[in-house]
Amino acid sequence: MRPSKGTSKTKEGEIVSVVRFRLEPTKEQEQKLFRTFYLCRKLYNHALEERIIIYRENGVSIRYTDQQNRLPVWKQSQPEYKEVHSQVLQNVLQRLDQAFINFFEKRTRFPRFKNKFRYRSITYPQARLGYFHKDGYVSLPKIGLVRMIAHQPFDPTAVKIINVKFHDGKWYANLTYATESVPLITNTNNAVGIDLGLLSLIATSDGDFFANPKWLQKSEKRLKRKQRQLSRKKKGSNNREKAKHHLQAIHDHVANQRKDHLHKVSRSLVNRYDLICMEDLLVKGMMKNHRLAKSIANAGWGRLATYIEYKAKFVGKRVVKVPPHYTSQLCSGGCGTIVKKDLSVRIHKCPKCGLEIDRDTNAAINILRRGLEILRQAG
Ligand SMILES: [Zn+2]
């Protein structure tokens, strides 16, 4: 079992502690908890089976988000799952995902189907202050107000995760909470400007480019091929239903690959820089230009900006958004010249100071300058 108290660091560097308290559920609450274990275990085994089948038939490994997206469908076909809190169900799929990660990183054997002796806990992954009551009770959604023996003081406002466990005939609550908040890094020396490009995903003021990867384009092609295959199958036939199911899985998979890539790019930027300047997105306005719309949607700019912002916030780094006017036309050489160019012109060539540079890098440098200026004015 987990120790009653411990400290560890999460992947992103936040300090967390776990404290364990005894729970004393009533007979009725106990029945509900066991019933919840049963339903969660059934979902776990179903999700494991689904991963195995899809891998065998398509050679594609589906993952957490793939399966989470289909939870509503599962709940519709199995109404008894209304008895279980939705976050608890999501956590079931997260556990399975972790089991696969452990396996792929060679820490454990291939995930096993669980019998009732191997599934004896549930987790509320997004606990809120409202769960805790002063008089020694914890309010577990869909279970009830359960007596909790807090044998030491703890800060209910910081609790992030509640894990309820049955072990050796006793009930426990493991509370995970953050113990340190992250101080803001105000350094401006290690700053970068990023331009959300069209040919590459982004260009930085340091002259780097992040591309949309080839394997992603490949996955998208495979998806289109599968869609064509489906349209050739007979309507209402068993084969068509099966193919539809597989297509949905592949579709989810590609969408997740896209997101994964954006996570990777945003993480790498936030790790590398203390201050990130980017354009205040005029995606809406640009969408009106039809030729551009497809590239913008593919590149997922809005999502990338969101990822950068929340990842930066998490580690105390800053993001400054700047008005995007003329960032691509203005010469970044410092001469102040506006060099007009349409989208087909890839190189910025300044007739005044002679600067010759990639057009997106030029824009990224302007974005950085403008960001620093905004900070200076803000004091
Ligand atoms: Zn110039």
C-alpha cells in the first residue's frame, strides 16, 4: 500500500503530497462503493479488450483520449453507468492508459483483465473544496456524505485528487494536494517571439522553425483512404457497421496525434524560454480569406496558443500577446522600413538596410520587440 504520507514531484515540477485518512461509510454507502468498483472494473476490461481488438485488426494503438471521447456512447448503451460520477469513469480509462505506458516503457507486463480482487479503488481526479465538510465528512459524488477520520490537519483548499480505497476490510481516502505555488519568472533576457506561420507551424525570432510533421500528413491520408473504403460498403450491412466503428477509432487517433504534436511544440517552447511573445490571434479575421482558411485550421493555431498559455502559467512563465499589424511587412533590421510583400514572397529583402531574412523569422523578431515594448510600458 501507499505510505500514509509522502511527497513527490509531478512531471511538470509541481510539488504534491499524499495524506491518507480512514473512511467510515454506512452499510448503504459501502454497497454503492462496491457496485461502483464493479461497474468501473467492467469498463476497464471492456476498454482493454477494445484496445487489443483494434490493434490486431488495424495495427493502430488507440489511447486515452480516443476512448474518453466514446464514453458518452458507452453510457448511452449501458444506463447503469449513470450511477458513476463521470470523472471517476474518465479515471478508469486513465488507469488503463497508465498501464499501457508502464508496459511500453518496459516497467510492467502487458495490462491484464481485472478480477474483483484486483479492482478495489476509485478516484475523483478533480476534487473541489466543496467536497470537504468541517464536521469530519467528505462528500463523494454519487456515493454520499461519508465520515472521514482526519487524524491530522490538512488544507482542503489544496486537495486535487481523492482516491477511495478498500484494503484489508477497511476504507481509506488518499488525498493528493499541491503544497507549493509557482512564483512568476520576471526575467526578460530569455525571451522569444513566435510567428504562427503557414508553411511551417511556427517560426521563432531565434531563426528556428517547427514543422508540421510528415507522419501526421501520412495518418491523414490513411484516414481519407479508410473513408473511401467505407463509402463503398453496403448500407446497413454488418461489414459497414464494423468499418464505421474502426473509422471512428482512426479518426480519433489522428486527432490525438495532431494534439500530441502541438503539446510537444508548446512544451518545448515553454521549457526553453521564460517569456513568449506571440500575435493576438486574428484567426477569425483571417478565416475570411478563403485561401488561408484550410492551412490555418490544419495548423491548429488557436489550440497551440492555448497550450502555450496554460503550460507557461503552470510553471510561472509569461506570455505577451501583441497586435499583429504590419509584423510581416516591417523590417526587423531596425531601419523602420515597410517592405510590402504578398504571401507568395518567402524572403524579406530590405531595400534600405539590406537585411535579407526568412519572412516569418522577420515577423517573429518584430513580435518579440513589440512584446518587450508592451512590458516596458506596463512597468
Ligand atoms: Zn531594413
